[in-house]
Amino acid sequence: MKLSEYAAHDATGLMELVKRGETSPAELQQCAMQAIAQLNPSLNFMSGPAAVGEHGSGPFAGLPFLFKESHGCKGQPMMQGSRLTADLSASADSEFVARLKRAGVAPLGATTAPEFGLYCSTESTLHGATRNPWNLGHSVGGSSGGSSAVVAAGVVPVASSSDSGGSIRGPAHCTGTFGLKPSRARNLLDGKTDGGLFPFISYHVTTRSVRDSAAFLDVLQGASLGSRYSVARPDRPFPQEVGADPGKLRIGILRSSPLLTRLHPDCQTAIDMAGKLCADLGHSVEEGSPDLDWKVLMGAFLPAMMSVLPHSIAALESLTGRTAGVDTLEPMTLRALDYARTLTVPDLFKADAVFQIARQAVDRFFLDFDAWITPAGVSPAPRIGEFDPAASKEGVIEYAHRTFADYAAFTPLLNVTGHPAASVPLHHGAVSDLPVGVQIVTRLGDEATLLRLASQWEAAMPWRNRHPSHSIFKG
């Protein structure tokens, strides 16, 4: 099988070829290994070496697969983009990884991430910069940047991702891939802490097609035993929602940044295009967004995200025998650690009160609407260095505010509220010559409507024939 033939199929398509005897898992894995060897030198998406691993007998038996380096695949890197944890490998599979292995995937290695997943660009002193296959001068976003890079470039059709403030959706927006953050508790959290005091994180995969995302959601769903959170099981398998008629939806649309930064022209074009497409598809579209103070929300998000740092870093110091300092942490992470040590219990209670207001506002919004569409980012993929945590001289608050205002205004809200949200690669920018995503959000637990609408967009304006220059699609 030629690499271009391999890359032409999504995961579902590859499994159909295997089922018909037209290829084998071993041949698919060989293609993926060749693609890694060909593209990693320029894109820098691997955390450690690649090697073919054993695979199970599930619905994706033998599918070449790469795990984000923080996801805990036994024997693979667990460095989390940090010199503090350099050379650390997972001693056992996490439950998330175990579910993926039960689905049959063949682990080939780990993908890069920024330090502890804190940053919106996959750049670290440990790994260097992971580069965008559409333009090597631009980032792939963060923190699931390595995973989005390999899917966009055709190396594997699916890779594992996670999202605490946009870390699936942001990289999908930057690379022209499909990135779904499921509802809180649709997929398990980490199986141990259940997300801690602020359960922002969601685990899933990055894909090139809506149907692959739906298929993996089907095999990954289910909260961990004893979880504090739950969401209703779907009425039917998620793959059956792909291509299903969504009916006439009531769609609210946000056409501008809630933090008052002007949208990049390509992002403005993308959301306007999405609104017109929805209307052309017969949906009701009107301006509308949850009634909340976005500036207050972002002000509460930072302390909530950073509050766990002192405990987490102390645990890693104990595990590795290394000390947190200028030789082991990014300068911005050190500033964030100092900031986190100033936080008090009342600070966290105040943040939680803000989040409760936000959850109520979004749920109230969905009393009148079936879906909400927003830009996926204020701007397309940032340039390498624009958000590099080792290069910025800003304080952590200033850096975070710039990140929200100039790039990631639209994604953190849904980590706070737990609603499902996805970046859909609807547009390719004429100004930036980079992919641009549009975010779809639906009611808590209603991935079905999201998948129906996203697949309707995919059929009306297919993106699968748009390929980056640094990829194997034409090779």
C-alpha cells in the first residue's frame, strides 16, 4: 500500500479494507511507521521513539495509533513536555488507554505536548516546537498539538487527545482536523481523582472525519467507577447519528469575540459562512449567546487551573528526585507556580461561584436553542514563538489574558460547564492560508445533535480533500 493510499482513508475506512482482506494491520502499521520517519524530522511531533506494539481484537484491531504523552500508555513516554519529568515512562496503562487498547488500536508511540498541558502552543524546552503541517512557521496549538499534527499530516487517522481549556478544539482549529470535547462524564476523567476540585478535563481523540470521532466515542464512553459525575447514556450508538437528519434546529450564533478583540478576517469569514450554511440547510439561525460576564469568567478560570500546580509538582519532584527550578521548568511555569502558592481557599470558592453562574447561564441558553455556534479561535494558528512559555517575559496573569484575548476566547467556558463542544474544520483562510475551525456546542449529554449537525456540515462542505503541504497525502 502506498502512503498516499493509506492516508486517503479514515480509521473506519481502513478497518473496512482490513475486513475485506485488501490490506492487513501489519501493512497499515508499516505505513504509519514510514510516515513517522518521513515527517517527524520537519514537524517534530514524536515524544520518544516509535515502535510497533501489540494490539487487541476490538473494532479497531491493528489500527496504527499514537497516544498523547501524558495519557499513560505502559512503557511509553510520560514526560508531559517537562524537563522535570524527562525520560519518565508510564508504569501501567491508565483506564483511558486501556479502553483504547480494548478497542484494538496498535500503539506506535507518544505525541508531544507543552509542559503539563498548560499552554496553547506545543512548544517546550524539552521537545522544541511542534510545527504545523500547513506552514512550518506556525504552531499546531496546544496542548494536544502533537496528536493534531499527526492526524492532519496523515500519519495516523486518529490520535488520543485531552482538553482542559480547549486542548482538543484549539489544535483541531489550527490543523484542520475534527476535535470533539465530549460532555463531562461521557468519557471517564482520569479514573483516580475524577478531575479534582475543578473537573475541567475531558479525554477523547482527534480525527479527520466525524464518523471516526463518533465511533471512538462509542467505545470510550462511560464514567469511571465511583465517579462524582454522570451523564445519560445515548439512545443509540453514536455512529448512527452521523448522517442522521437533525431536523430543523434552533441555532444561536456568536459572531464576535466576547473579550472584545477583533476576530481575524479568516475567523470572521468562517463563522459567517457557518451561519449561512445553517440557514441554507433549513435551520433557524439568530444572534444569541449565554448571558454571562466573560471577563469575570476568564479571571476565575486562571486560579482554578493553576491551583493544583503546587501539589502536582511536589508529587513529581518526589517521583523523579529532581527539584523544580530554572533547570527543570519553563520560566512561565515557575511564575505560575509562584502565583498558585498565593491562592487561598476563599479565592477558589469565589472562582467556583463564578462557574456556577456560568453553568446556569449556558443551561438557560439551551432552553431556547438546540445548538450554539462560535468561532473556534480569535485567530488562526499562532506563529511559533508567539505563546512560547520559555520566551515570554510577561507575568502569568498578563500571559493568560493575552492567550484568552488573542487566541482562545471561546473554548474554556465549555470546560467549566461540561457541555459537549467540537471544532469543525469548515474553512481554509484566504488571508492566512491556514485552516480555520468553527465551534459547535450542544446541551449537556447531547453529543447526538452535535454529531448530526457536524456531519451535515461535512457532507455539505467536505474538508477531506484539503491536505497540508507537509503530509503523506500526495506522496
